[in-house]
Amino acid sequence: MKPSAVPLEAIRALPAIFRQTIPETYQDENGHMNMRWYLALFDDAGYPLVASFGLTEDFHAQHGSGGYDLEHHLHYLREVMVGDTVTIYARLLGRSAKRIHYMMFMVNETRGALAATFECVNSFADMRARRTAPYPPEIAAHIDVVLSAHQALDWAAPASGIMSA
């Protein structure tokens, strides 16, 4: 499925994890938001996503853990302009013992359009060993609850088909 084929109503039914109005400093010489800021906004949205599973800053500090992005794909669909407000929604696609595979959808609320998608594989990490590690059972259980709900959705995520957890 093409990202543009996903109805905005379906995307807006997902958890809204981040919202921002685009400042003037994000504008490039072409008069729209520079591509680097799309990744920055998706990165900022990743923290509330993993925090929703219990992977908070406090958890990581107490357990010597963290996370690594292993792969991502950003698909630009529509321009975002200075002053536009965007909301980022998240959908889990899969999980393994050490990784999650997810998508985020940037909706330009000002213009009523899907602006970009972001697909990512992220790994839990033991920061003392500086290596990927299995999710703790209580975190895995939180992830599984969300994953189960997202797998039951009645629309296919427009994933690239080349990534998996």
C-alpha cells in the first residue's frame, strides 16, 4: 500500500506521540521545511514512543540500558511550511527479543495531509556492554500489548518490505 492511500482517519486513530508548530529556523532556501528537520522531528517523537512501553530516561538510568536505531527509511510526501503544525502518530509492526519495527506518520494538521512516513528498526541495548540485549520481560509485555492492538487494525501499514524486527 502506498502511504498516500492510508486514510487520515486511520492514521489519526493511532497514538499521537508528538506535535510541533514549525519555526522559521527550519526553513530552507526553497521556502519549506528542510529535509533534516523531518528526521529530527521523528527522532523527537521516538522518545515518547519507547517511553510508552516503560523505556523512560529513569528506566535507562537505573538499568544501564538504552536503544540503537539500526535502520530507517524516510518517505517525503508533501511539503511542510513554516507555521504549519504537524502531529506524529506511531504504529508498531513487529518485535523480536531485542528489536522493534515500527512506523511513524507525520500529519500536517494545518494542511490536512500526510507529510511523511518514517519506518525504523530499533534495538534495546545494554549500555554497559555496548551491545544489543533482550527486552526485560516487563517491557516486552508492554510492547506486546500495543503490538497486538496494532496488528488487529484493518489497514495494512505502508512498510517498505525490506525491514523487520
